[in-house]
Amino acid sequence: MTFKEHCAESTKLFGLAYEEVHRWLDEFMNSQEYGMRHRKKRHHEAGIRQVITLFGELSGPVARQHIISDLKQEGWTEQDPFPKDEDDFVKIGFF
């Protein structure tokens, strides 16, 4: 999903765009080193915990929804395990 799509989804589901959460989760997206492989850096349970620390408890569900929306683009389903951290993300095969 694009930044605008994530913000629109958050507004619909949570009442606010939570732009700072989406920017933080996708911070490495435009880097030469990671590109679309940026998701391994923060798209997991450990990333959600970091979001809560940085932006507050209400941001946790927003981050989870962002990650779920992106993982579904990769073929993930609700029956699949949710990545715990960067190593788990790669181990599951999303990288």
C-alpha cells in the first residue's frame, strides 16, 4: 500500500491518519540498501512494540493494521504466523 492508502485506512478504522506511524514503519523503503525489502526492518511484533514506545499505546493497532495490509500484498493470510522480529520475518520467507 502507498502512504496515502495507509493513512486513509487508518482514518477509516481509527479516526486519525497516524502519518507518523506509517512514515516510521516505511522509513527504509526508499533506501538503496532495502527498497521494498524494508519491511523486514519493522513489519513485525518487535516493530509494533517500538511504535508503542515511540508514539503511544493507541498506535499499536495502527501499526499492526499497516503491517497486515502490507503482508497481505505478499500473500500472507490470517492463518499464517505473524512475524516476531526481523529474523523471523526472513525465516518465514517474506524477504
